[in-house]
Amino acid sequence: MSPEKGADIALLGFETVLRSLPGAQLHVVGTGPDEQLLRRMVSALGLTEQVYFYGSVSGALTAEIGVDVLLAPSRADAASLVLLEAMASGIPIVSTAVGGNPELVHHGVDGLLVAPDDPRGLAEAALSVLSRADRGASLAGSARDRYRALYTADLMVERTCAVYEDMRRGE
């Protein structure tokens, strides 16, 4: 939880989500320098009954809590590992179109991309996934297929080794 991760944007967007889905919950995973600020923000927004903080956890938590959509509201990100974890797990993704994220997630195909620092846009994209189960399932299925085709650990090791082998041969 640091400024570039945009958790504050997720909290602000979550207020909009709650207007349409009063029973919604927001599960915040991670730690960092902004954690206490975010906890105070949750309290100030009156969201203490709907927002849960988990600290640092393994990717298995998403299955345990039944995540319906992953929000990744980063202001900056080289290529988000959490996006790959969501893709592998078959969780629909709503992410910001920053850094390498658009290379991992193709908008409208295997996730939805929004502008950074746009709580309303984040909320609207999340609601479009949450209000249409078929859309969420389609995005998640496509993301899982893309992960299996391009990003498994075995494939990434194989490709990395191929780059080094090409370098060794001077290609």
C-alpha cells in the first residue's frame, strides 16, 4: 500500500459501487507505508463494515474470500504480478492502463482497463463486470487462456533461456 498502487482510488470508487450493490465488500490485500492512512480513510468514509484488510498474503486468499473482480488501480506499474495471479485464477480484472498492464490485459478481451486516478471509471468498469456474470466469465476465461498460452512459469523460463541462448550464439 503505497501511493503508486492507488488503493485510495479503489476506496473512492467503492463508494460508487455500494450505491448500486449495497452488499458489496472490498478486500484490500497488502501492506505498506499508506496502510494507516487508508484505514483512516475507510473510517472517514464510513466503510468499516464493508472493507476488509488482510495484510500480506499468498494468492490463495482470493479463492478463499470469493473474489468476483480484481481491482488494480495503480498509478504506475511496470507489469503487475497481481494481474498474472488473477489471470491464472480466472478472476475478472479491472486495471488501470499504466506501464506494462495493457500488455498483460487486453481491454474488453481479458479484462477492462481504465485511466489512472479515476475512481468513477474504476467503479463503472467493476459494476459492468459485477452486474453481468456472463461478461465476467468471458473476461476471466479469456484471461486464463492468455495466461496459459503466454505466462506460465515454465513458458517464461523457456523464453528467458532462449534469449540467453540467442545471446550466447551472437544472434
